[in-house]
Amino acid sequence: MDPKLEFLFYLLAVVCFGLAAFSPVGPGLGRTGPGFGARIGLVPLGLGLWLFPTLWATGTNAF
């Protein structure tokens, strides 16, 4: 994977984590309230973006 593209994935992951950290907290067990973070699940999205370059490199090396 191109290093610039890999950097973009990591940067987008950090942005997702930052937005999730500052999204409003709603009622019940720390779940997010109405807002951007509640609609798309920023933490799972950030984790996916964070792990995708590693997954890509592993797949390239395996096959």
C-alpha cells in the first residue's frame, strides 16, 4: 500500500476517535446521544480504518 494512502487511513481513524471522544453522551451506559457520533458508530469505524492498512499488508504478504 502506498505510504500516503496508509497515512490517510491512520489520519481518518484518529479523526473518528476524536469525534467519538467529544460526541455528546446520552442516557444509559455511556452511549452517545443524538448527534454525528450516534448515527454511524465512530469507534468501530475508527478501528476499521486503523486496522485496514495492516490487513492489506498481511493479505499482500500471504498471497
